Amino acid sequence: MDQMQALFASVSNDGTTDAARVHARLSESGISSDDFRLQTTINRLAELGDRSIDLETFGALVGPELMMVKRALMRQLIIPDWVDFCCDIQTIYNNIAGDHSGANADYIPILRDADPEKWGVAICTVDGQRMAIGDVEIYHSIQSVSKPLTYAYALAREGAEYTHQFVGAEPSGRPFNALDLMPDMRPFNPCVNAGAIMTAGIVASGWPDKSARDITQEIMNLWSDLCGGLGSVHFSEETMLSERETAHNNFAIAYLLQGRKGLPRDVDLHKMLDLYLSCCSIEMTAKMLSVAAATLANGGVCPITGKEVLSTDVVKKTLSVMQAAGMYDNAGVFTLEVGLPAKSGVAGAVMVVVPNLMGFATFSPRLDPYGNSVRGVAFCRQLVDRFTFHVYDNLSGGHTGCKRDPRASQHQRKQRDLSDLSWAVSHGDRYATKVRDLMLACMIDITLADGDIEASELATMADTCAEIMGERPDPEDLRATAAARQHRSEALGTQGKTPFEELVAQLGEERSQLDDNGREIILEAAFRVACADGMIEAEEDLKLRALAEALGISTGVLELEIGRFQRQVASSRMAGS
Ligand code: GLN
């Protein structure tokens, strides 16, 4: 089959398709219908209405944007299993929605009176796949999220050498509004107020003829390019006025900077502060911030417009500063736990970059004592608990607690691992044989979880063995093995360990010799048997959790798998009804 036929086959049935179907497949890949890279295709689809599309029409239709269409339809975008990934994100979003801890910033009315219940998450990948849940269209002031981009702007206009004559790049370990400076009288970094006021000064000093408000407009244009013009960047006069009225601490910082080291090119202190406060008063939505974050993740090229907004070198420096100091005096712990460059603002936004993969933004106004959004930080933690996004997850040599990497297609990866294992078992490989034996023991113990040995469980066991060992054992032999194990377990009564407890102990001891794939295959085999009759019983659930724990697989990962299974069951029920 030639490539075009294969592409057509992926959206057609019996040699025909229609616009609705092509649209559906595109949106399943994460590509929105307003994506600039598919404008011709989308327009042509609209012209076709509900007419049927054959191979020839399809070829002409997608020709001009063939590469992009192919990447989307053939699951070649950075997150191939987009729908599954979105379901996982929804689960994490829901988990966090019930957290009402923390409090709104209350130093100005607009933040104090913001609805604290708002909760939104938006994601954009470096391939421009987008998703958004909850309150993602609400304009809010970006506050300190502006800081790294003002720094980037200073780097781009004035260069790193000049910029760093006035501001450092060290985490301060102090609250964001502290009056501390480094021994050489520079502020610690561009992400604390002192550093951000100084970066505003650097930028303002380079535009002697422009007002602070006009320079703010230039910076708003930068934000607009970063978010691919997804929405218009607003400015909140109300926020600006309140910020100015309450800026006593920021004034103190500005005077300190002027008194200690002097301001760049003797810029006017009021102009410098006005620019700083105006940048805090820029308003955007979580959706827009997610695309801006994705542009940073993509080295400065906006994924949805293809425009190079910042140079890679500027982005590299910006992300480094975000990593070191973006989460205020909690930046160290945040790096420890989440390991991603991020920036929060007191209105409740957090903007996070997963380099080379995606950017995301959360919005929820309640803050923790550091001034970071409680739900935003919780989301980052749970995300990194399930996916290999921590900057050092790739150090693990195969031991991440079996976190998921959405970059690889799970399905393709499993197929490959299974066929390798079956080949190795057939050649008597010791490692593969160990995996097989543990897998068999786990499957049998899950079969015994509810006391009966059911036919569907035996069949699943036999099928799984066939996949892994290349030969399908007789289900009746499996029944005999299981019955013998059950017998042993009953005979043991209350003395000593049950065979299941022995198995759990053995897994705990031997797991360090298994890599992630081996551990996953063992758990997956047990999981398949637990699901064999279409539901996971309480006893099976308990045993699965014990096995996962013994294998060092996080409960978060197991819960996502259970969620996927339940969705599969629900959708096959719907298809059947
Ligand atoms: N406008 C706030 C200030 O300067 C911004 C601080 C923040 O978001 N942490 O104090």
C-alpha cells in the first residue's frame, strides 16, 4: 500500500470518508481546527460539507499540508496517545479540585475579591496539541509570571553581559518581596521583586524616549507572540492603580537599589517602578499562558504559529532562572519534587515548562504561605508523580517507579517489549525467565483473590503466557497449578506466611534486578487477569496494590491504569448497548 493509501485508510471505511470523520480524527490527535498549519485542509473540508470523500479527493484535499496531516493522523505528534493523555490530566485535575486550602492575596481589592473557587489547567505541546479544562478563559493579572519574560526581554535587547551587571542569578532563599541584596549589591535574581524591578530598570533605560506605558506595550507584544495570538493580551488599569497605591515595599526596594549600586543609565526611579508594576498588571488567561510556556519549551519558536519569538540562548537562560528561583523561597523544594522550570504569580497563575515536550499553565487564586497557588503546585506534584517529567527522571536507568512517558506510544512499546521477552525466554535467557515466572505467580495469585478459579481468568492467563512465551499452556494445567497453590495457602492456615505474602516479599527483594519494563509486564499480567471478567473486585484490587507496592510502582500509576480500564469497559458497554 502506498503512503497516501495508508493515510486514507486511517480515516476511511470501505474506501470512503467525510469531513466530519477527518475532523474527528484530527481533533483526537490534539490539533485544533484553528491550527494555522492546517488552514487549507480545514477550509477545503468546510467546502466539501457532508459529501463523501474518496481516495482521489482526499489526496487533492490534503496535498498542500500533507506532512502535517500525516503527522496528526498517523500518531506521529510528540504525544501520540493524545486522548488517553487528556483523560489522565482530567483525573489529576479532578483530584485537586477538592482542595480549598490557602487564601487569596489580599493586598489589593481585585485579587482579594477574585473568586477563589476558579480552577483551570491548560496544556500545549511543542507540536501544538492543545487541551484545556475548567476556568482557562478567565483574564487575570499575570503578576510575577511577568518577571522571567521581562528578563528575557532585557536579555534580547541589552545582552546577558549588560543585564547581569545589574542583576544576579542566584536563588535568594528569601521571600519574594525581601529587601536583601547580594554582597556585591545586585539583587539575587530576576524572579524576586528586587531583581524584577532592576530588570524593568534595564529595559526602561534602553528606551529613553518611551513612556513606561509604551514600553509595557512592547512587552505585551512579546507576550502576544509567545502565545501565538491565541487571545488578545489585556492591561488592567484597575490593578495598576491599586499596585501603585500599595507599592510601599517596592518603592523601598527601588530606593535601596538606587542607593546601593545605582540604576542602569541613571534611569528615572518612577519610570522603572511604573514599568515593573505595569508588567504585573498585564492580563492573560491560562490558555494563553500555556502556549507561551510551550514556546519556551520549544526553544523560543511558537508551536502554533511557527514564529521564532526568542532566541534559544535567551530561552535557555530564562528557564535556568525560572528553575532556580521561579517559585520564590520554595524554589528549592519545588525543584526537588517537581524538577521543572516554573513561575507563579500572586493572582493564582503558575506557568510551567517541560522542555522539548510541552508547556502548561494553571489558574487557582488561593495561595500557600510562599505566595504560590496551592492547586497549581499540587497539580505539578501529581503530574510528575505519574509522568517522567522531572528533569532527572531520565537518570533513573529504568527505575522511575514505572512512571509513564507520554512521548512513546504505550501500545507500541508494550508490543515491542513483549516480543523481545518471548524471544529471550525461548532462548533460555535468565532475566526473561525470571520475569516470566514472577508474572505467572502473580497471575495465579490474582486468580485466587476471590477464592474461585474462573474460566475467563484461566483463558486470560493462557493468552498472556502465549504472548510472552510464544506458546499457550493448556488452561486445565493452569487450573491444576492454581489449585495446588490454593491448597497450600489453605493448609498453611494462620501459621507462617501465605504463598501470596511470600510472593510479595520475593518481589520486594528481587525488584532491584528488574528494570521498568520487567516490572510493568509483571503488573500488567496480574492486571489483565484481574480485569478478565470485566471488573476489578475488592480483593483483587487489594492484591494488585500490594503487588504494585512490592514492585515499586507508584499508586498514582496504578490508579491511572485502573482509570483507563474502567473507561475501556464503559466505552465497550456503550458500543454494545
Ligand atoms: N505585584 C506584586 C508585587 O510586586 C507581584 C508579586 C508576585 O506576584 N509575587 O508585590
